[in-house]
Amino acid sequence: MSDEAALPEPDRVPGAPHPREALRTIGQDQAVADFLAAARAHRLHHGWLISGPRGTGKATLAWSIAKYLLSGSDSPDLTAPPEDPAVRRIRALSEPRLHLVRRPLDDKTQRLRSEITVDEIRRLHGFFHMSAAEGGRRIAIIDAADEMNPAAANALLKLLEEPPARATLLLVAHQPARLLPTIRSRCRELRLHPLGSDDMAQVLAGLGVAHDAARLSALSGGSVGEALRLAGQDGLDLYQRITGLFADYPRMDRRAAAALAELAAGRAGAEGDPFDLVMTLLDRFLTRAARTGLMGAPLPEAAEGEAAVLTRLSPGPEAARLWADAQASLSARARAGRAVNLDPSALVLDMLIGLANQPAL
């Protein structure tokens, strides 16, 4: 495991500690209770599929399970003593009874590959066939299992069909439908859900992001990872600007629109891609507008005055449908243009002008 510590970590949100550092999983009480019930009844399945939207704590739960099992903890909430030797080794990626499978580094480009290869699963086979240290239990975390290529998936299936004794495989999956049906059928699923506003506030406070927790929760859809990304990229301020653009709709301040479009042309960095952030927030605004026409303005607001703007834009179901159609067509056109390297500033400006010029809205 020592070599793993030097690799880039695709499941780490910039500016936040890695999920293995978390003391416990917050806001997923049902999943935690289901696992604990199985463990205490000595019905610990060999394969666990931890699924749900990104940023809802799947990796945190997987690491919590590993720490719980390898430390021998008997806590009622899946926590393990932070000073336990096994927990300290897990946090340092030096626990010999734990194997982490993730996308490997490409030797030529020195960047992470786009998928988990069969070689990584072959190493996992080797790990399970080695003599187990300190008591015999061995755990593997595969993050994310839906990133395996077909050869890797088939190799993992063999392990699940004939699991080694006292082995536990924890498969983290953002899109479990991408996994082989035979893999899914051989795992017990722990389904995670977006966090509620209170749980989100608790998590964000623990990560030092107590300010504007309610707005971040509203805008991130219950995803801690997305909330941290928005906080790190000034997403709330950007969403306020987007909301302001539509305050006098169908009139739109062309200078403000051009400034927003220019922002999308910034260079991608460690915190993320400005074009992706702008498009994500535009999509979110239009989606919230569509939902307002069906269910009323969302609360809490994600921007000051948002409820009034959305209520005026989308007073009923017909308007909701029009906003949903606009979001789907214009967003798809902008993202398709970006995929072929068209100017991101021009793409965003084209989308905004398209929204302003739609007479049906």
C-alpha cells in the first residue's frame, strides 16, 4: 500500500480531507444500520455495492467499514477509535490487510488512466491469495467500480463467484447500472441518498465551511463533494450573478452576460474547469426554474431574491415545460461545441442570447 500514497487521488475534493480521514459517515443512517445489522448477526456478505450520487459519502462509508472491521470496533454507529493502530495504518495507506483498487497512473503521460484496468484486478487476486496477516480478515475497496473496463470487470466477477475466506469487497459505484448484472447480483447493495440540509450543514461545518451552508446545500443537491467544489470556486457568487441576469427577463444586461461568458473561458486549474462550473450553474438555474412551475419556488433559496425571479419566470406547468426544453437543447448544444474545442466564451454567450431571444418564454 505504500506506493498508493504517492498517486493522485481521484476521489479527493480539492481543499478537503480524503474520505479515509473522516471519523464517521453522516446522513446515511439506514445504510450504516443495514451493514451493522449484518455484521452483528455474523451474516457479513463478501461483496457490498455502495451506490448513490456523487458526493453523498460512498467512499467515506467504504473507509468507515474498513476501519470498523479491521480495528475490531463494536461502536453503534460504525466509528472506530482514531488512535487504534489499524485505523492509523489505514489513514496512512499502510494497512497490509487492506487493498485499494483505483485508476492507475499512465507511465507515459504520468496522469491517471480513464479506467481501471485488468492488471489492477489481477493484483487484487494476488492480494487475496497471499497469507493474511494479523487474524485473517482482508478487505478491498474498489473506487470506483463503474470505472472498470470489460476485462477488469470479468476478472472481478471471478473473485465474487469464488470469494476467498474472510474476504470483504467494497465496491463504490456512482452509476451501478454500468456494472455487469452478474456483479450486481453477487453483491449486497447499500444505497446512499443526497444529504438533507441539516446533515449537509453538519458535514460542511466539520470541514470548515459553515458559512452559507443552507445555500450550498440547496445548490449542490445534497452532494457534499459538489458543495465543496462550489465553495472552492465561488460558485454561490456566480449563481447570484446568473440569477441577476434573469431578474428583468426577457430583458438581459448584455454586458453582464458577456462578462459571465468571458469567465467561462478561464483556464482550468486544480479547483476545476470554469466552463464546466458556469454550465453546471446555468443548467441548475434552468432546472430550478422548471421545477418552480410544477412545485413552487424551492426553499431555501440558493441566491438572494431567487424565489421571486423563478416564480415570475415559471408561474405554471406550461412555463415549466418550456424552461426544461430550453435547458436540454441549449445546454446540449453548448457542451457539444466544447467537446470539439469551440471557444467556451462564445458558447456560453450563445446560450444566454438564445434564452433571451426565445419568444415562447
